[in-house]
Amino acid sequence: MHVTKTTCPYCGVGCGVLVQQDDNGIFSVKPDKEHPANLGRLCSKGTALAETIDHPDRLLYPEINGQQVSWDEAAQTVANRFRSIIEEHGPDAVAFYVSGQLLTEDYYVANKLMKGFIGSANIDTNSRLCMSSAVAAHKRAFGEDLVPCSYEDLEQAELIVLVGSNAAWCHPVLYQRMVKAKKYNPLLKVVNIDPRRTQTADLADLHLGLAPGTDAVLFNGLLNWLAENGYSADGFVAQSTQGAANALAAAKQSAPDIQTVAKLCNLAAEDVNRFFQLFGSTKKVVTVFSQGINQSSSGVDKGNALINCHLLSGRIGKPGMGPFSFTGQPNAMGGREVGGLANQLAAHLDIDNPQHRDLVQRFWQSPRMAAQAGLKAVDLFEAIHTGKVKAVWVMATNPAVSLPDSSRVREALEKCECVVVSDCVRHTDTVDMAHIRLPALTWGERNGTVTNSDRTISRQLPFLPAPGAARQDWEILRDVAHAMGFSTYFPYQSAHEIFREHAALSTFENSGSRCFDIGAWQQLSAAEYDALPPTQWPLDADGKGTQRLFADGRFFTASGKAQFISVEPRLPQSVRSAGYPFVLNTGRVRDHWHTLTRTGISPRLSAHSSEPYVEMHPCDARDQGLQEGGIARIHNALGEIRVRVKTSRNQQRGSLFVPMHWSDQFSASAGVGQLIPAVTDPISGQPEAKHATVAIAPFTARWHGFMISRRKLKGEGDYFTAIKAPQAWRYELSGSEPATNWPQFARGLLCESGGDPNWIEYHDPARHTYRAARFVGEQLESCLFISTSAGLLPEREWLVSLFEQEGISPAERSSLLAGKPLVAGEDKGRTICACFNVGEKTIRKAIAEQGLKTVEDIGGCLQAGTNCGSCLPELATLLAK
């Protein structure tokens, strides 16, 4: 077999993978045991990567207004339209919106073109939505955007504090490293701080389900308690920090004692005391923080509040201790290195610093350097809406779904004079609004580097040829730069050349003033670049990486000392009211990624969470007249969505949780971004995606149904969702008004034309039941089932299995219309273990019949939980039940 070493394209863990191709051309993906991020583990998404290589909806050729054109014409058209707008309205009338999905080399060229040659800093990234508050907190405290820890610190810690992080689902490989560490180190304690009791809480010795938005109160209280109880590292604070007195005064003002903290955070005082005692008495503490902290209108202050506690106690720069930001995207960190945010320059330089601007301009030899920070994501799309920005180039992201107040974002794109989108997919909610579509390469085809959450730079290597006329993003940018007249400054013929320039800039006039320095790689040969091992920056002169930062007590501020930040806690801006009494929280599910463009085509990954849903406390559901499995309307002044109801006592009363993945390509009215107000942190510009106020009520459906088709079809009804099944697409449908003519409705859905000779149907108007199937030859091509009650519809699994057959017998056709299988098969239930396709009913049956007592017993019997481990919390829950 031919084996390619590369990295996973999903979260910020940055797992190494081995891609194998056998003699028949079939690919398989396995974890790389030698990669320091995952050490031989992969999550369910990474395990299923081979299933998402051949995307059925690739964008293969450049298009202008829907018409295929040559690359020369496409690049020249982009250049001409941008140039004419710049000449008439200035460089700030154009913008780029890029993505943590880009490789570092792509990111570098995009930033160089916009900031150094177009002359505007209007380039921002979807990473603004997930980690820009952490960036700002790091810069305020450390002088530079620096993550001090290494993944190994998770194994060396004696206390891990997880704040606003459902690592079990969002960073499952790191979660399993913590599970393993706890198993082998009985002294290791885990505290989980999250309003929801998520799957991550199964690992915790203490779960603090604090009131939403009160994190800064809790950490201010901890800071004050540490000082009052003798846990200050006085020598370190005096020699290596500044501002402690002011930060302590602010903490004492807002959180003077445990009772006040407990009241404000809606926690038991004994639980707050236990957390404070654990933190104070444990030498090796790692505090992990993620989107629950960052996605807030005071996310920067929250990050600094917890960093303050590590500075005061001296728990930083040593093995097993430090504040640790878990990044969301595979290359959000790489984007930060090259200035991917509108308020940054490349190489960790500041755009507001004239000396830094001069340094970068001289290095790039650029004619027109951006003189000030550009528009951050939310403000950028508002400027598009008002007409201030007249052209936008979107790369590898889907802002029409992922940004807050997404309906207004769509309006902005519809009004925009020129929308250019580079993507690998032919149809997304954003691509469908583009005037110019540019086909980009994707994972398995691209060549370059990514940087993960602990500063490890790894290679992504291609193992597939470029499909159609698709090109890597840096090539597309280079060609547009040439068409704009900048060919001398964008001579690149390979990602290797770009990387060497990036490395050279990192060390240019540096002399230790900036931590980010990979200058030892500026002379890499192409062969050395291809063989580059995973390495944590900064590098020394010999190219050796650095495991953790600040071991010498030196920071990268003007004084060389870390800065305490005085934090005055601020609650979220959205406030509950009689009209909108619920707080809406958003986040990820276990097996899906972003807006489903990749994971949505995998049957295995679609099986665990197959429909958009709202999770709420059962008492709240009862009070609002909602039923488990029913459909809810969630709405506020911005919009309305319709999703399935899930009840759980792990959800606080008065709070709702809705996943952020579903778009118009996979659902009707399930995009939760419609409900999120465009409220941002005033420092970072990161949106408050964890706290919108909404109302919820039942959606009354008068008919329910589902259809299964080999083709991806257009959904119908007030509620629909589409998921991938083996050899088919499966749709769940519901509507408020039944069709006046079900046969006509069915043909409109399933047939290319109004009639089809190879068609069977059953219609009982009295019972409001309708069933139909379409065949191509002997093969089942599609089917549709309608009823007034969802409970009267047949099971889907046996019908899906018919699509895996070459032909359908007459008896099977009859059973299909009857809604009953010829032979009753075992229903495995909802998928719990995606790695081995093990369902809930199969697990329950094995527990009951074989007396299984532990998750290890389940693994030994069914294999469930023995690969990535992300289903282990659910297995434990099933055992408990």
C-alpha cells in the first residue's frame, strides 16, 4: 500500500493521520501513532475521512454568473472588478473573508495581497467567531498571542479545570488523553465549569453548573481567595508580573467572598469552596478554556480573569500547569501567525504599530500598506449591507450560515455589487449567492502546513489529483495578484516557496523581541519541507522546537513582565423578558463539523445526530406544551427556526441548546444563526453566540412523512431535514397544511417530470395515508411515505437497506407499499458508536441479555467505544439507565 502522512482537516487538535491506498485505489484512514497530538487516536470524524473524499457536489470549473469560464478570464474579471471599485471608492471598499480551513500558505498570500498591495486591512476570518477573544486575552497578558502549554501538560497535571469546553465532543482526542491520564494517575482531579452538564462532565470530580455568563465572577472570586489564603507566588509576581494590586482590588470589589460568588453564579457555596481549595492546594493546574469563554460579549475579560489566577499562583511556564486555549479549527493558529485577523499583521506584528507596519512593508516591498485595523467579521458584513464595502471575496467558509443575525448577512450578500467565493463545493448557502465562483482544492489535494492548539506545525500532504480545474487557494490568489499588476511580488510556484518566505518574515529584525520565530526553516529545501516533522514553535537556531513557554519568567510585553488585567465582570447584553424568557446557547454535536459540507455526506457521521434539535429541561418542555421528539418553534425579533425537541435534566431550567451545523442545504429553517444578535466583545469583536434570548412553542404539524432517494432532492414542508444514508439521501418532512393532491405532490418531488411509467403508489384518503415509490429498471430509485401521525410511519432502516440492493422483487414491492418488511430485521436504533456503527437498541439488548456492567464490557462485546472513545460518556449513561 502507498501511505501518505498528513493531518486531519477538522478541529484544532491537529491529529496526524495515515492515508493508505490499496491496489484497487480504495483509500483508508488510520491514526498516526507517531504524531505528538494524537499518539494513535482519532475521533469519529477523523476515522470517517475516507468516506468524504469523493464529494458528490464539487465545484470543478470557474464560473461567472453561472457560466463556465477559463481561469484567465475568471482571474482577470476578479482583478478588474476589484480594481475599478478601488479606483472609485478606495481600497477599504473591498474585503476578503477567509477561514481557519485554509492552510498557512494560503492565509499568508491572502494577507499579503490585501494588506500590503491592495492597501486595506479589510481581511478577516471565521476564526474571529471562535478564538479571537483568546487572542486578545493572550496579548494583554503576555504581550503576544501565545499559548504557553503543550498537550503533554494534560498528562502531567494534577488538576485540570475545563471551562466552557465540551471536550468530549469538540476535542475528543484530547478528552481521551485526559481520560487516560486520570486512569493512570489517581491523584488527578478534574473540575468542569459549564452551565450545561455535557458529556465532558462524566470525567469530572466536580461540575460547576454556573449561571450563564458569570465566569468572570467565579475567577475573580478565585483570584481574591488565592490572595487572602496565602496562595500567591510572591517572588514570581514581584519579578515577572505587573498590575497585581489593581487586579486584586477589582476582584475584591466584584467577588469579595465565597458566599457572594455562589449567589451571583447560582452555585452552592460548598461547591465554590471545594473548587477554590482544589485550585489553591494543587501545584500542577491546567485551566482549559474554549468557546464557552470566548463566544461572549466579555470574552476577553473572562480569559484574562482566569489567566490572572495562574499568574498570581505562579502556575505557568512549568510542566503540568498553565492556561490552555483549545482552538476550534484546524488552522486557526496558523492564521494567527500570518495576520489572519483584521487587527493583526503577519508574524505576530501589530497593525496599529507604525514600526511594525514599516517592518512588514519593507520585507514585502509593498507599495501601499494598510495603515489601520480593518473591519472585524460582524462589522465587515454590516459594512457590506450598508454599501460601504462593495466587493467581498469569501474563501473556504459559509458566513450566510455561521455568522450571527445570518438573515442580515444574506441580505448583505444579495445587495453586494461583487461577491466572489472560492470553495470546493458547488452549492452552499453562500456559494449560491456568488457572482463569481472559483473552484478550490480541499483536504487530500492541498499541500501546505497547519498549526494546532499547542503551537505544533504539521504538514498536510496531497494524495489525490486536482479534480477538474480546481486550484489551491494560494494559486488562485497569486493569479488574481498577477492580474492586478503585482506579479513581481507574487512569484510563487509552490507552497514550499511561500512557507520559506513566511519563515523568513518571522525572524526578520526579530532578535528575540517576538516569540513567534521559525526562521530556522527559511532555507528549507523542497524535500526537507515535504519531510518536515511536527514541531512546536518557536524554533531555536538549530530548528528545535519549544515545548512550553515562559519557563524563564520572561514575557513579550514592553517591560518583559506579564500583565495582570483588572476585570469588572459584565453580564451578557441580551436579557430575559416576558416575551423572550429563555436563554439560547449554541455549539457543536459529536460527529458533525461546521455547516455539514463535509460530514453531511457521510452516512456514518449523520447517524448519531440526524436532525437539528433543541435540548431543554423536561419541566420547561412540559410547561411550554412540548413533547419529546415533537417539533418546536424557537423565535425572537430576528427570526424563527423549527427543530426537534430533546429533553434532558442536564440542561438548566430556562436554558436551551441548539447545534450550529444545519444550513438550508440540509434543512428548512434550522439555521440557529438567525436567532443570534450581532453583539460582540468590544475588544476582540467576537460574537456572543452563547447567550441569545428567545421564546419557544410547539409547531403544530398536520402531516408527517419521509422520503428516501438516490438523488439529493429539494426538501418540502415547513420542516425538513436531509441526511446521508448508505446509497441514498433520507429526508424527514412535516407540514402545517396537507397537500390537496398527494399523488401530484409526490411526482413533483420524486420525478424529473410530471409523470413516470415506472411508479407504484398507495393512497388512502380516509386515513390520510400515502405511499409511493419510483424505480429505474429493477432498482428502487426513491420512495415517499406520508401520514397524519409520525408514529404511524414505518421504520426507515429496512427501507434504506432496499437501496443497497441491485433489484427489488415483486414481493418486496408489495411490502414496500404496505409499509412492512418481508422479514422483520433487528432495529439497531440510533447510532451511538459511529466508528463501528453500533446502535442504542443493540447496546441495551447486550447489557440486558449478557449482564454487561462496564463500558469495557460493552467494548469487549460490541467494540463500541474502543476506537476514538467519544461515545464512552453515552455508553456510561446507558449503563446507568
